[in-house]
Amino acid sequence: MAFTLLITLWCIYLYLSSLISNCHCVPNENKWTVEVNYYFIYSQYKSVDLPFYSEECSKHVLQAILKENKISEDLVDLQYSIKPLLSKILRLQSKAKKIKSKGGRQMQELLEDWKTQSYTVPLSVSNLKRKLEDDVKCEQNKRQKLDDNIAVLKTKVQNLENVVRKLSGTQFALGKKKYGKKWTKPKVRSFKKHADACFTLLDCYGFSPRQVTVTDQYGNIIQAGDPVTTSRDELKTIDVDTILLVKDQFKISDQAYLKLASNSNMPSLKKVKSRSCELNSLYHIKYFPNCIGVYEKLSSKLPRVIDQLLIRNNGNSKGLFLEGTVSVRISGDGTWVGKRLHLVNFTFAVVLPGYTSGNHLWATAKVQENHKVLADILSPLSQEVQNLTEILLNGTKLKVQYFLAGDMKFLNVVVGIGACSSKYACLWCTCSATERGNVSKVWSMFETDKGARTVADIEKLSRQKKDNFSCQACPIFPSIPITFVVPDILHLYLRISDQLTNQLIVELMKLDKINKNAKKFDRTKQNHLAKFEKFISDLGIEWSFYIDKESSLLKYRDFTGPEHRKIQTSINLLDLLPSDQNLHKIVKLWEDFSKLMEMLKKKMPSDADANECSERARKWVSLYGEVYMYKNITPYMHVLMNHFPESMKFHGNLNLFCMQGVEKMNSEVTQWYFRSTNHHSLQSLQQIMEKQSRIEILSSKCSLKKFEISCGCCGKQGHNKRTCPNKLL
């Protein structure tokens, strides 16, 4: 009886185990496939208190499949393996829902049918497995190459032994006078060749000869000058850091460097890579919680940047930090890397008297400039900014003061204000879009009775649905006051210059009797637009009007900063708009705007300069509204009129908060992504962060001589033949 019961229990166990999973692994080169029955998948996602359509539910089912088949999760790329399993779960749930509505008996028949059907789950191999396989193949190739070299060197050593045996015989003991050059030269050449083979063999086994002693046929030592104390290996590793710095700065590929190093005494590629890995181990780069970006803690990177500043200043901290305070400017900007990848780069810079330390990449993420997304990923950085208020430098505590800089789009997102097209677009005050044209009314970022915003007000108003003055969310960095959010000169110049150029083109269209919705452009009939197009081409700028393929409307691209500068210094409005009624006012608008930008760029502005800038800006905005209507006054013009003069008084030199360095960093990141990474999701972002950190460390350690071109006219440096003062005279 007991034996029968035991047999019955064993059969039940085998039946249940076959129902639980019918899995087997089929290893391929790049992926695995696991077979599992439908009932197992259905029972797993039903047993979890998660939505069946979520990736978390699919991840749980996949982990159960891996656990049942005893497959480690480290060998499987869960992110790519979840997607096909999720689609299968959705189909199973849809079918179960349809059958369940027909009755319980049909549902039971479906479940019984699923117990016999199986599904092949594709598993993507993780980067860890690929890396291990590549390492094994690399080691096998190295071992095979070493065996080949040993076989060749054994032959060379045997030949060398034969040469030594011949040289130690009685023939050479007769004296070298008896033998001429035709006999001695080939022998010496062969001896040098075999000696070099001996040195190569010693290098392979890690030996470095320090001294070579040569004796004649009588055993006497031949003196050949001072012994060489530097090994061949040391000669090759002297400039590894300099080589790595040049390789990183100028984006030299491994293949190009391998060609250079093979024909010179430069360090080998393996030593350069090992040095790079050694430096990368110094950085503590982490992933964001949602795995959409990487960052490095400010508490570890900021002291490293300050140490580099001290090295450049010969270890002297006097004059670097005023009143024992380290001023740190936090910036950010979005950029497109190619057509599909959008990155938001976050940088910081140490603001010093008269200059900055340069922009240091703090974090980068594959997201859009959206407050909800940025608030989620920047939560660890926000906490660190709030907690890191002091740092220790050579036994002295220094306070850390944070500033926030960027274009208005980025600043509004970070502070929690609506877009620039919203009614209350200014993040420093509560000025509405209808009140921007009121030039006589004064707005302030410091005085609350003049509409100044505060962090507490934004947090309070963001909870209201009505009358919230476009406060949509809480600031991401609540520890940074609104008065320490500095407007950017570069984007102010670009956006207002775009407005002036666009209004000029509208005036030219009116003279040519066409509107913005024109679908044809005939250069023989539209003389004014053709004349402006020719003026731009004469400046060496590639720009033209064109008919858009999708909208079939007349379009043109925006100008860049250097192009705007060329246009403003060379434009002749009297020639372009000869019959315009507001010609003199338009000319004054262009001229006064250039003067305003010169005032904003003063390195040491006084209160009198700020007051004069405020007065001129109000007159300029008033003239702009008079010519082009007051409703066309943009948020940047409002900031120019009200808040830039205040920032000049409070912050001083606004050039220290310019975003030009951040824009350059965006272009560098784009080039690094395409020329210095493997394009594998987060690994590429981590490689970009490591590369920028290596350049920072090595640039302060290795001093590269700047290449300067001398003038072809006078021979002096600092200018070229075109700008030579002697030629101009």
C-alpha cells in the first residue's frame, strides 16, 4: 500500500513539473532561446499584483523563467528580452479575456490546451557575456601569437649560438687586421640583428638589460662610453599621459594611433589603453535610477576640479576664492546627437574673479527638456546641491555658493515655470504677456511689490489650478534662490537678433508684395528678397530662400551667432529698404542693439553702467514696439529691459555666466559620441563622461605647447598677414 502511494506521488510530481515549465536553452552566438508553455506564463503574471501590460510584470515573468532554467540574470539583457515577452503576454490576456466571457468551461479547456502548447522566448545576451567571450578570444589569439614568436625567437637564438661559437674559434683569434671590411661588415650586421633578437626575447619575459659588456678575443672588456641606465621599456612609457591627452583631445582612433606607434618610439596602444583604464577607475560614475543617463557625484568631482585649479595656480589659493566662498555655476542644455538621440547635458563651472574654470560635464541623460522627467532623474543631484554647502581645502573650510544659468527654455523648466509662450513666461517676475509693452512700468527680481518671484511662492502657486502665474511645478533645485538664477547673454543676443532679421525679411516681403504664405519665389520678380540673399552670399554665408517640400511655403533657416555678427557689422539698410517709411527708426534699432550688447559684456560694470543700460534698454524696447507693434515684444526683450541691469548690479561680470562654453560642450559631446564611443546606450554616455574627466586631469598635468602662426609680413606672432598693422599702414 505504501509503495503504491509512493509511486502515485512520484507520478503527480512529474506531471506538475512538466506543467510548470518545459524549458530548455539553445545557446547561439548572440542569443538564447527558452521554451516555456503558455500556462506557466499565464500563471506567473496572474500571481503578481501588477498590471499585465507593464514592463515590471514582464520582468517578473522573465525572472521566473530564468530561475526555473537556472540561468543567471547577469548573462541576459533584461531590457531587450522583455519586449517580445510583453507582446506575448498581451496576446494571451486578450485571448483569455475573450474566452472568459463565454463561460468557465471554455476557460478551463483553454487552460488545459495551454498546458500542452509552448512558446519560444528569445533571450538577448548581455554585454557581460559578450565581453567575456571577446576576452577569451583575445587571450587565445595572444597565446597563439606568443607561441609563434617563441618559435621564431628559438630559431634566432640557435643562429646566434652558432655565430658566437664561430666567433670564439681560432679563426677570429688571428686578429681583425687579416680580414677586410667585406668580411667584417656582414658579420657585424648579423651580430646586431641577433643581439636585437635577444633583447626582444628578454622583453617578452619581463627582463630589461641595464648594461651590455663587450669583450675581445682575449677576454679584455671593451669600453664603449657610459652605460645606458634607462631601459627600452622606460623610454617608451615616458610620455604616455601626453599621448593619451592628445589622443583624447583630437579624437584619434585606435587604428590610426596603431599605425603611428608601429613606426616610432611612441608607447604601444596596449599601454595607452591600460593607462586610460587606470584613470577611469578614479571616477565614480553612476547610472540614474531609471537607467536613462549617467552622472558623477558633485562631492567627488568638485574637489578634483579645485585641485586642478590649484595646480595651475602653483598651489596658491590666494585670489581664487573671495571671502572663503567657492562660486559654482550649474548649467544645462539639450542637444540633438544625430536625428534620433536627444541628450540633456548638465555642467558646472567654478566661477573665479575674472574667469571660470571651464565647463565640466556633471551628468548627461537621454531625455527631453521636460520638468517631470528632469525632476525624477535629477533628484539625487538636487539633494547633493542642497547638502553640499561646505568643502575642505588644505584644512580650510570653504562655503559653496550655487548659481543657475542657461537659456530661458531650460531655466523655466528647472524652476517650474511655463514655456516662453505662456502668459507669465518670465521666471524672475510675474509680468504678463499683455504688460510687456508697458515700458513705463518697472519689474524687479528682488522687490516683491514689483512682481518678484521667490522659491516659496512658486512652490505654493504650483499647487493651484487657477491664478498660479504659470507656476506649474516646484523648482528642481529649491536651495538656489531666484536671485541667483542668472540670464544668459548669448541666447539673448541670438533670439533678439533673430527677431530683427525676421522683421527685416517681413519688410522686404511687403516691398515685393508677397506674404508669409507665399508658395512661389521668383528672384527676377522679388528684387528686394533677391538683393538680401545676394548680400548674405557676399558675406561668405551659405543661406538662401527655399520652398519647403512638406508645406510648400517659402522658408529660410535661422542664422548662427557669428553670422549675426557679420550681418550687423556689414548691413546697409539704406540700400535694402530705400523706400520704407520707418527706415531711420529701423537703422537706429540695429545700431542701438549692438551698443547695448557691448554694455552688457563689460567685465567690471558699475552701478552707473547698469542704470545707463536700463535706460537705453527701455528706450530701445519702446522704439521696437513703436516700429513693429508692442504685442511683438518677446520675453527676452522684457528681461533685457528689467532684469539684465539688476543682474549687472548684483552679479557683476555677466560674461562669467554665458552659455557659450555649454554650447561648445554640446558639440564636443556630439563628436565624442560618434568618434569615441561604441554607441551602446548607457555605455556610450559613460565613455563620454570618462573621456571628459581624463582630459580635465591630464590637461593640468601635461603642458602642451600652443602652436602659434607667425605673420608672413612682419614675422611677429598674434596676428596674420591680413591683419598685420605694418601692411595696413
